[in-house]
Amino acid sequence: MPETAPQKATVLDAAGRPLSPTTAERAKALVASDKAEFVSESPLTIRLRRTVELPPPPEPSEPPGRGRQLLLHVCCGPCGTYPALHLREEAFEVTAFWYNPNIHPFSEHERRREALHQFATAEDLPVLEWPDYEMVAFLRAVAGREAFGERCRFCYRMRLERTAQMAREQGFDAFTTTLLISPYQDEEMIRALGEEVGQVAGVPFYYERLRRGWSERGRLAKAHGLYRQDYCGCIYSEWERHRGAPIEREG
């Protein structure tokens, strides 16, 4: 025969406030010692003869973004969806920032930029843009370091440095990037570089594990009818993607 769970008794203090339940045996012992009285037999309930000082309820936690303006570097329209909406839910005042000199060719750069504006218009999201397309500067930065992973470090740094610069110049309280949402990007490298360039610029880098929103990102991109690319952005990743090598997909 399976064992029967021990009967539990509801416990009230002298003011009638509920306390942690106890066993029926313990409840009956308290009544027998005149430290409590029966309130009911079914369900078994006792009331103590003393008032118990209960700890105050915990203070509600303050949202991390309360009163803070956040500059969100956006690598593409789809990756901008979940991070922008999620960070708003955390009470940040979010502004998107477009700066992606790695994206090649220029027509691809423009399709991704337009996808961001499509989403931003639908969600009333402010957008700042760096005025120049600095593909030449990107290619110079990664020349001789074209291997996947090595080139990414220079690509991440270039975009994060510009975002930190814009955040400082425009008076933002913090900055972050949608690169953090992609499972195809190096999250730890992005975090380390973000914190490094933020310290230099004097604007903190806000880190959060945004990858939990990857599937929601896909749903939102589809719902908004956004252009979705099939390679990370640079000429090297496009070449690797279309020759069939395993590479990062988006960002």
C-alpha cells in the first residue's frame, strides 16, 4: 500500500493572519499545551494565542531601464525587433542606431537599412543614422585578418566604438547592440568589446542575454513583413555562405 501523506494543518496567528502550515500532530500538540486553539476540525485549522510579527513584503524591483535613455545599435531589421520591444518593456527609452559598414554590397546595406525603418515606423521607434557608408574603412581594418572570428573582432569593435561615440555625443545613458540576439555571433566577444569601448567613451555598455528572444525575433520579422537576409553582411561571409561553408548567418 502506498504511504499516505501526513495531514497538514492551517495555522493562524492571534490576529487571524495565515502562517506556514504545520503537521496535524504538531497542531494538536500546540492546542494541548494551550499555545493555540482549534478553529475547525475540517479542514484542520488552529489559531495561536500570540501575534506573530511578519516580515514586510519585498519591495518591487525597479526596472533596469527606468529613467535611462538607451542607444541600440541595430545590425538589421529582423534583429532589431525583439531587442527594441523587450528593452522598452524594461522601461528604457530606446533609440535605434544604424551603422554597419561591413554590409556588402551597398544594395544589401540599403535593403537592411530600409527594413529597420519599416519596423521603426510601425513601432514608433526613433532612429539615428551615421551619415557615411564606411565600407572602405571596414575593408582596411580587416585586411590580412579575413578569417572568420578574427575579422569579426574588428567588425564588432568598429560598430561598437561608433555606437559608443554617438551615445556620448547625444547624451545617452547607455548603449547596447542587437548583435547580442544572434546565436551565430560571438556573444562573449561582443560583451567584452562593448564594455571596453564603453569604458573608454564614458558611456556604460548594457549587456543582457537577448538570445532568449531569437524565436520571437523570427515571428516578429515575419509579422512585420521584414526583409530577412541569409548571410551575416560582409563580402567574406557572403562568399562563404554561397560556397556552402558553415558560417554565421545574420547580423
